[in-house]
Amino acid sequence: MISIITVVFNGETTIRDTIESVCRQTLLPTEYIIIDGASTDRTVDIVKHYMEKYSFIKLISEKDNGIYDAMNKGINLASGELIGIINSDDWYEQNALETMFNAYKSGGSGVYYGILRYLKGEDDFFLDRVGQKFVGEKMIPHPTTFVSKDVYIAYGTFSLKYKYSSDLEWVLRLVRKNVKFSHVDQIIANFRIGGASATFKAGVESLQIRRAYKNITTKAFMIGLLKLRLKHV
């Protein structure tokens, strides 16, 4: 009923936490698809160790064209009616799958997302509960997002045009198509601050996407660029 996808490349230091969080759920997934980008560290060995314990773990290890290409591979392989994506340095709360599946069974086709806990180092930093109504200003918390497979079939997967912020473009695409978004008011996943999504290039790409979808004006785009430059000096 539920497919979970993790995309990873050289994630030996954090992948265990991610896998453990999936395998200790109060409601286990039908399948857990791990898409590895041909890691050169011990990532694959770690995944294979867990595959011996849990028959629902599947591994694809091969070179890809970036994180969104890898996510698309997982989505296309997924057989579950509800699909969640959790990155290799993030992890779920123990009841995340049960909570989101219950929401889906009550609400039907659509996108379901919850609260994301941000951590700086090992300490709680803040809780993110931004909804799709404000996606022009800030992305909904993607690690908490679960999507019914029919939505991917109807509206497509992630565009490979974007390297850092294709999930934002995908959400804006669905908002434009009036796809139903439902907020679940519980902490679903945990996110370590840092990574590619926090870089200057990612910020510029997000601004470009928002301007293309007319969420911001050209003036707001230029102001955003200035703020990014000052932030990353």
C-alpha cells in the first residue's frame, strides 16, 4: 500500500538512521526502494546488510543524472498507492507512515504533508509547517510529503531541467492544476540543515522557478538575488 523511496550517494554516515526510521515504523511499507548513485563508500554494503533483515527493501545502484533523476526512477518503480520520499540524511518519526496512510485513506487522491523538524547539528532548531498557499514564498516540507501514485501518473514526476529545486517546480505545477493538498498537523520527519538545497545556486534556481510561475515579480526576483548574494558572501 505504501512505497518509500530514498535517494543516496556516498551516505554511509547517515543512511543507517534513515533506514532504521523506515524499518521501525508502526505501519511498515509494502516496499522500500533505495536508489543509490553508484556510491564509492560503504553505502551499498550498509543497505545490503539491512536487505538481509527486511525483505521489503529493494536496491538499485547505478549512475544517474542527479537527485531528481534518481527520485524519478524510484517513483516509476513504486507499486504502492501512496509514495513517500525521505532523503538519506533525514529520518521519519516512528508513526509517520501510519499517520500519513490514515490521512490518505480518509481523504483520497492528493498530496499529504506534515510538520518537518529542522536540526542544527544534533539540536532542534525549528518546526516547519508551511502550507501550499505560501509556496510562492517557501516550499512545503518535502521530506514529510506523501503523494498518491495517481497524481504522479496524471501530472508527471520531477523535471530534469532543474538541478536543485525541481520539487518546488513540481509543487507549483500541481497547485496550478488544482490538485488537492492536505496538511497533517503532526511531526512526520526530521531534517538536518545543510546540503545542496541550502546553496546559492539552489536559491537562484528557486527564484527563477517562482518568477516563471508568476509567484514573484521581476522586482522581487532581483531583490531576492541581492539577499542571496549578501547571505552567501
